[in-house]
Amino acid sequence: METIDAPGEQGPQVGLRLVTTYDDTTRRVDLALRGSHGLLVEDGVATPFPVERLWPVVRDLLPPLEHLRADPPSTRHRTGGPPGPTFVEDCRASVVLATVAGSAESEHVSVRTWLATGTELWSVTPGASGNDVRQAQPGSLAELLVWDVTAAMEALVRALEAAS
């Protein structure tokens, strides 16, 4: 993944790799976060952005399906059970988002996967006996992005505090 060399900001960073598939097109984008600076890299082109705009930047990279691009929900509610028999044929998009908090000494990685039909969002969680596919609430992708990046940044802060 790409790294940021922002003036005055050295050391560990949070990296994200976003891979989406939609309309038979796969897109891979790397994002790097260090301090208040973000860097988006796609097809060798680097674009800086302020970290506080992370969700709007990621949202614009997602396939154009409302339930993928929804803002985090204000309340959580239970969703349905497992997918139906036509689920595979109904899927229109996939999103995989890896979050890495890294320094020279260690890395912490989380990987999230979503599948989207025309009207529903589904989360995929790997398990010992295969993948668990569950319907997810619109906005879940945004909510877990914020959760994972916050956790990654907290891990970096703890590592820096322990090293000093």
C-alpha cells in the first residue's frame, strides 16, 4: 500500500485497500492516513485529501447503489436471515475493504466484505466452516469503516505510547 510523506508527519499510518466489482469492472484503490493527511492512489495517480473527509471520499469510490453508499445509521435494527436461492444471480456488486494499522514493528489488519443486490446489502464474515452471509442495514459499510479506522488509529497511538 502507498505511504504518505507529509511535511512534519513521520511514523506509522493507517492504510486501506478498497476493491470493488460492479458491471464486470473491478477497481482497486489504496488510501493512506497519517495524522490529518490522507492520500488516495488509483492507477498510479495520487490525490491528497483531509482525513476528516474519509467517508465522503470512500463513498464516491463505491458502486452507485444507495444501500452501499448510505451514511452510518442513527439506530441499529435487526436484519433478515440468510440469502435466498437466487442470491448469487441477484448480486450486482461486491466491496472488500482491508484496514491496516502499521509501523515498522507490527501491523494490525481487518478485512470486511459486502455483497449488494439491487435493493439489499449483505455482509460476509469468514468462519471455520465457511462464510457467514447476513443481510446488513444500509449504512453498515460506512459505520464499520469508521469503526475500523478508529480502532486502527487507537492501536497506533497505544503502540507509540508504549515505545516512548
